[in-house]
Amino acid sequence: MSWPYTQNFNSLTTGDLNGQDSWSANVAWDVQNSVVQEGANALSCVAGESNQNANRTITSTTSGNVVFYMRATHSGGTHNGATFRARDSSLTGRFDVRFTQNSSNLELVGTTTVTLVSGYSVDTWYKVEVEYDCSGNTARARINDGSWSSSVTLTGSGDITDLFLQTNDAGSPAGTYYFDNIYDATPPSSGFFQLF
């Protein structure tokens, strides 16, 4: 198996994400071309006083590696936070990667939480790779091709069938959050080649 969904947003029209490429999204989610990790476009969401959500059904996947890029304009005690969440068929998150609300951490979340970056830098793209196994109920992650984190136990059950992006609510909204360049990074199946 592998991660089934690839999107760099370059072929989408700038403006509201909702309705493009089968995404259902609050009006705060936009395809824009001012801040991009690569190519022409990326997603952005200006945080608000309520959660701002975007989701899309994807082909069912049991295990694999997914890469995506995240960026935030705020950090620390006054920002909303943003989440990349892989969900099961009941729309329960299997794993999250998030800029944690009112914190300066970038984290991988399952039944426990692992800090991937303590004190992340604002206005900086982070390459996130998550290796997940729904059968084994585990996930681990790494940032910018660095070392793998320890594993977390997945929440929910079953295969991943939905991709969900969210900025969190806050009494004093702060922050714009960006996502770009989602793709499969599952290594080829192991095996060997023998000459006779």
C-alpha cells in the first residue's frame, strides 16, 4: 500500500478551495499564489474565532509514507494552531501533525504526543514525512529529512479514508497557516535481485 493522494495545488484556481478537487472547505481556506513552497500555488487559511475546516475523501490506505509541507505566521501563546489529520471512515483521526495551539511546538499526535520541533520558526516551510501503519496501529514522523521520531499509537480504527485540515478556534485570532505539496513517499517494497 501507499499514500493515495498527491496535490501541489498548482493546477487549481486561486480563490476559495471549496469545491475544487473534491475539497469541502470553510471560506477561510484559499488557494493562493503569494506564499508557496514550490510551483505556482499553495493553500492558506487565516485563523478565526471558530475552527476553520477543510476535508477531502481519499482512496483507502492501510500503510505508507506521506509528505506535506506546513508553514505558520505565528508561534507561542497567542496563535490558533493548525492540523493535518488523516481520518478513518468514521471521520476519527488516526494521526495528526499540528502546530499546537498556544504553543511553539510542531507535534505528531496519536494516543500520545511526540514533539517534532520545539520552538518552530515562523514564516518557514517544514517538510513533514509521516510513516503510518493502520494494521500495526503506529505512526512516526520526521522533519526536513531528519531523524525519525519515536512512534505513537494511532487513534480510531481501520484504514485512512479522509484528509482533514483545520485551524483551531481562539478568542484572539492570530495566524495564517499554509499547506503545500502533498505526495506519496512510500519506499519501494523490499526484495532482492539475484544474478545467475
